[in-house]
Amino acid sequence: MTIGLARTPLAATPRYPEEFAERYRAAGYWTDETFGQFLPARAADFAERTAVVGNDATGTLRRLTYGEVDDAASRIAGGLAQLGVGKGDRVVLQLPNIVEYVEVLFAVFRLGALPVFALPAHRASEIGYFCRFSDAAAYVIAAEHGGFDYRVLARQITAETERPPAVVVAGDAEEFVPLASLRENDPAPIAENGADTVAFLQLSGGTTGTPKLIPRTHADYLYSVRESATICGVDADTRMLVALPAAHNFPMSSPGILGVLHSGGTVVLAPDPSPDTAFALIESEGITMASLVPPLAQAWLSARARSERDLSSLAVLQVGGAKFPAEAAKRVRPELGCTLQQVFGMAEGLVNYTRLDDDEDTVVTTQGRPISPDDEIRIVDDAGDPVPVGTPGHLLTRGPYTIRGYYNAPEHNSTAFTADGFYRTGDIVRLTDHGYIVVEGRAKDQINRGGEKIAAEEVENHLIAHPAVLDAAVVSMPDKYLGERTCAFVVTEGEAPKALALKTFLRERGLADYKIPDKVQFVDAFPVTGVGKISRNELRRALAATLEN
Ligand code: AMP
Ligand code: DBH
């Protein structure tokens, strides 16, 4: 077996000031619990209970008890250690909703190594960046999923990365390391980590040319997970359907897979998010709770009328990731027969929930209120001054599970956070008289395509790399189903490429499919002012306005 290269230590990340850390500990929010201890402790309490139901990489339906998942995770941890993965090392995890995802996740945690949560949709552009930027020791994939061969991607990554990660494959590994071979190892010991150290790197939807990584600590994230489970009524009888990509922050932690496993419940991984698959699983597995983005919730609402499935076990449907229109929200209870819970969260921290006993009007028209009494919310105007209650403004937040800075990004951090540590969410919100948040819009250069976030600048940079493209601006256009879709305005020189050719160009550069512009519009020139070029912001706004007319 090859032994991996020694990796660079984790970069220093902005920490919570000691006075805050002390306060959060004294309040009981932060404890000494770590992600390495998480599963062994649950396995001791719930050994024989079912933890995870779902397909494995070969498409076989599996049911694993807490004892079985913990045993697999311990051995896989032993195997990863043999590959050279140690405490503090980064492991890029790119697995679909298969049971191996949970096994590998807890194996990495057991070693005190840090998962980097890639999405199945990511391609060479994103994965190559994550591997290089985090100096990943290992990259874990499924052989194939959704018609895509991840081994081809892994070949490209290892060829193009100076210090390539060890590649581990669930399923047929070809020349890479089979995950199955790692299971033959003796269990690795549980690494000792301080609970205030970074446990993993989560992804941000981002607003800049390169994706941002979010360092979350054991203490801050576990607090949000435990508290989310309580707010959402999760207990050992909860059976949660995970239809969104498992690595996304919402289905992972709000309360998600981690909240359910922390409570001794059962996680059911859906192989795809379609209503047919989901409804069949709700019926056969007695699902009590599910989490969706708005377009999927709409698809479930439309499919309900023609489905014979028994959905009576479903008690709570969570919807978040993008604004859920009130017209759709009010249909959830009458048509799906369950309680709606709106969730407005971010991988950077702050998560808001409508509460399960809130009145119907609050549930339908607001995006909830924060998890913690110590979540600080500031709503300010463009000048940074607080606005009166009810007036929309920029949402800034600080609290016991909101980061103080991105990973290894000092320059970006100096503008993304205020001097006193508030995160500038880029969301425009207003507060109701009852302290609930209503999302009114967004000031950041991001498109929210049905819950999938796209940084305008990242796509623009890829477009500008085309030899015929002089300049590009990516903006959102309203869409009935997705809420927003992307339109790229492009200025070309010489013979203009066809829109289709530009999209192919982006795909060939390894950009994830959801970031490929839905529409490409060629223009002769971008608007300029007397002095010269207008700001990117103004430019995007001016171009977006031409779309709406
Ligand atoms: P990220 O920072 O990439 O984790 O994305 C979080 C962002 O998603 C938030 O800042 C919002 O812009 C958006 N978002 C999440 N949930 C909602 C929601 N329920 N309504 C409106 N926007 C949302
Ligand atoms: O969109 C998000 O990032 C999100 C939505 C709901 C999130 O991170 C979360 C809940 O935790």
C-alpha cells in the first residue's frame, strides 16, 4: 500500500475571541464533545437500532445498525491511517447518498482528520481546487453515480495536482484504492481533539472567483446540531428521509443526518430526490421527516394529487436553501398532511427555523427565527446603520456557531466580516414584530438557483478564459420553478462563438453543471459611465434590469 505524503498543517483560522468562547462555554452551548467521539458514544447507547438505510455503491439496499456503522467506520479509519491520513489532514469527500457516505464520514472524524464536503455535482474545476487549496491527503469517491464515472475525474485530478491525494473508491476501484480493502484493517483509535479545534471544512456558495471553505469547530457545530434536533422534535423514533445531497449543510446539520444520528433515530438515504422515489420510501420506511429545497417541495406538491402512496407517517416537511413562496408554502399542510417548517440557514453558521407550534401565518410567511438566544442579528442600511423593525436591510450576524472567518482567506475576511466579528450574510431581510426573519432579497453577487448557489465572478472568470470573450457578467433571471436561473451577458471579439459552444467550453473546463449559464446573451459592449467602467455590481444590476423588461 502506498503511504501518502506528509501534508501541510491546517492553516490558522480566525478564532472566537476568548471572552465569547468563555460565554458560550458557560452557557452550556459549547461542550467537550468531539466528532470523533460522536458515533462510538451513540453506538454504545443504540447498538442494535437501525442508524442508516440506503443503497450502497453497488446499488444494493442496506440497513445498518449503529453498531455496524461504528464498526465499519473504525476499520475504514484504520485503512485510511495506513494510507497516511492522520489527525488534522484534509479528506475531500465526494459521495452520493449511499451508506458508505456515513461510514467514511465517521471514519475521517475518528482519525481527527477533516472532511472537505464536496458535492456530487462538482467537477475538475471545483475538486482540483479543493484538493490543492486544502492540500488534501485523500479523495473519496463512488465509482459511478448518475451516469458519471468519478474515476475519470480522479484520474484528471491526480494528473493535474502536484501533491495528489490518495484516491479511495466505493465500488469498482480500477487502479485506485478500493474502499472495501480499507475495511479489513484493525480499528483505529479515536483521535483526541480539543472541541474548540476545526472539525471539517464546509463549502460556501460563495461570491468570489474561487470557492470559499468554511472552518467549523466541533463545539460550535455540535451545539447547532443538538439544538436543531431539539427545536425540530427529533428523537430516537425519528425516521428522516435525506433526498438532498447528503453533504450539503442543510441535510447534514439542520438537524439533518447528524441531528438524527445524535438522537438515535434512523436516516434513510434516497437515491434520487424525485417524488416517486421519495413517496415510495415514505410509505415503506415510515418516514416522519424530510428536508427539501423549494423546487423539490413544489414537485412533491404537484405529484401528490396523482400518487396513491400513504404519506400519513410524514409529520414535518422542512423547506429551505432558497425563498419558499407563500403560495406554495400554504399548500403543504392541506395537500401533504404535515407541518411545514421553513429553514433559512447558511453553512457559515446562523440557522433560523419556524417552530413546530408556530401559527400557520408565521410558518407560511416567514423564514423563522434563530436557533440560539445568543445569535446576534443586526439589520443595517447601506451605510451600516441599524434600520427600524420591519424595514428591510442587510443581515449581519454573530453567535455561538457562526464562523469568524473563512479558511485561509484573510483578504476576503476583511470585507466579509465587520471589525467586531459580524458575518455579512449578503441577504436582505426584515424582522417581524415577533422577531421572525423574512428574506426579501440579496445584495451579494450570487445566484440562488433553486437552492444551489452560484458565485457570479467564478463563472465570469471561466467565460473570460475563452479566446473570443472580451468580458462577461453573470446575473440572475427570475424563474417560475427554480426561483432564479443564470444569464451570462458576453462581449466577444472577432467571430462570436455560439451559445452552445460557450457552454461546452465551460463544461470542458470542469465547471459543475449547475453553474453553466442557462442563457447566454451576446452584447456589443457593456454600459460605461463618463469616467470609465461602472462597478461590477452596477453592471450586473443594469444588465439584470434589461432582462426583466
Ligand atoms: P451558503 O452561505 O452557501 O451556505 O448559502 C446560504 C444562503 O442561502 C443564505 O445566505 C441565503 O442567501 C440562502 N438561503 C438559505 N435558506 C434560505 C431561505 N429559506 N430563504 C431564502 N434564502 C435562503
Ligand atoms: O442554504 C443553505 O446553505 C442552508 C439552508 C438551510 C443551510 O446551510 C442550512 C439550512 O443549514
